[in-house]
Amino acid sequence: MPTATALVDLENLRTDVDAALDQHLEALAAEVSTVGAAASALTTQVAALLSGGKRLRAAFCYWSARAHGVPAEGPGRDAAVRAGAALELFQAAALLHDDVMDASDTRRGRPTAHRVFEARHSGARWSGDAGRFGTAAAILLGDLCLVACQREMAAAVAGLPAGRAAATREVFDAMQTEVVVGQYLDVLVQAEPWGLDPASDEQRARAVLRAKSARYSVERPLVLGALLAGAGPEALAAMTAAGTPLGEAFQLRDDVLGVFGDPAVTGKPAGDDLREGKRTVLVARTMANADGAGRELLATSLGDPDLDAGTVARLRDVITSSGALAEVEDLIAQLTGQALDALGAADLDERSRTVLADLARAAVDRAA
């Protein structure tokens, strides 16, 4: 099976999306510097964050557009590439805000933005609290990326027929609302009682992952690509039928990697999701299946930022021995199968269908 890197490189997509991002950031940096030269640190930081993305969301959007009739050259392709850049800018905003809410130290093997600005404050011996400064800077940087993604999407659809442009913007705007609401639901579920009803806990966890990540990771990019091509209701429904289960499988893989991933590959410390107290399907299944001692260890350890490597290893053993890991892997496979069946049944260009199916497999069969 082709790697995700190879798939995103097809038809020069990664290079062209990166070029669109570079062009946008260059213009943004010039605009920011005219307002205040010291604020150039913001655009420098977002450029560093954007340099490490997989570009999967852009690829789902682009190959959906190609699958629905957009040619490999011309204005339609340019619109799909720029829409992909808009998705990457939106993801940057979501990651910046997510890292603040989770108090994460690293992202893609580098310090998170709020930690970078905190260190900048400390190193310069500025007045006030360095942590608060870092948090404020990262929130504002996320807001700046939200503005940037709106501008990039506006540019992407500027040359399209008015109705097609409006439909694309409507879905893009709805996607942003979904993610913000999903983030709030994630914060809420961390605060609500947990562990008393594992079945209810799993329902809440799946509702959060669908709103916060699944739709904007796969389903919305697929639908946006179809809209850019002028696809009708039946085609859009087919993309939703494929993208919704695949997006959920994508996030479930992230949840597994958040506990069992290799830090050298994921760029985050081992067991970081346990320290952050993530209330995931994996955790809910463990609470449902583990023995009393295992449930007690999980209940008392989840969300402890000072978990040591030994306790993380014990928690991994509880998750594995309870059967929760195997059950989540089975769920990932089931959801991926549903997505592939939906792609197989859709009316798509055959080469593009193959690429989308390969992208679907790469999105869930990954180590980072």
C-alpha cells in the first residue's frame, strides 16, 4: 500500500499546498509587521507549526474534487489546492487552542506555541507571569490562523460560480462551528462525572470525537472537494457516508497512539493522553472491562500530570489485558470497512477512487 507521504505527493499536491501556505504567510507577515514589528514572532511560530503537517485533510479535499470531475490542471484544481491550504490553516488554529486547553508541552516533536512564548518571556526577563503570557500569545495566534483560513477559503472560491462558492463557504463555516462546539464538549466531559456508567461514557466520548475531530479531519474535506466540483446532493451524501466513519476511525487511531505511540514517531511523550486525562473510547472500554484493581488504578491515575513511566506502563497493561485495546482496534477496522464500502459504491472517477481508498487506509494505519 502506498504511504501517506507518497499519496499526498501525487500530482505535486504537497508542493502546491505548501506554496499556497507560504504565499499566504508571506503576505500575513508583511501585514503583521506594519501593525507592530514585534508581532512578527507570531507569523514565525505559525510557519514552524505548519511546516510539519501531514496534509491529509488537503489531500482528502483535493482527491474528492478530482474524483468528482475537477481536471488536473486549471482554475478548478487551483481552487482545490487553495481550499486544502485553508483546511491546513484551520487545523493550525485548532491545534494551537487545543494545546493550550490540554496544557501540552510538545507538538510534532517541538515545544508547543504557548511554551515557546513562555520561554521567550522568561528568557527576556519581562515583567508579569511567563505562563500567562505564553497562553495569551498562543490563543491570539490561533485566532490569527482562523482569520487566515477564512481569507484563504475566500480566495479559493473567488473564481467559482456564485452558487457553488456559497455552498462551499457554508460547509466550511459549519465545520468551524462544529469544531468549536466539539472542543467545548471535550472540556465539559473532562469535568463531568466519569466511570460510573461506561456505556454512557463511551457514547459521550464518541460524540466528542465526531464533533471535535472526525468531521473536520475527513468528512468535511471530502464534501468540500465535491462541492468545489459542483457535485449534487447524491454525491455529497456519498462523501458523508464515507467520511463520517473514516473520520471516527482516524480519531480512534489518534486515541490509541496517545497511549501506545512511540514518542520518537508521534512527537509527544509516551502516555501523554493519560496525563492529560483524555476521556476516550479506549478509556471507557477499559473501565467497562477491567477488574476492580485495574479500574481503581485508572480512576486514580487518569489526569495526573506527574505520571511516571512505570505507572504509564502499568496503565497500558490494564488497557491491554482488559481487552479494550483489541476492541478499539476492531472498531477502527469496522469503521474503515464502512468507509471503503461507501467509496466503492460512490459514482467517482476510478483513479481518484483508488487514491481516496488508499488515503483512507493510510489515515488509520499509521504510527503518528
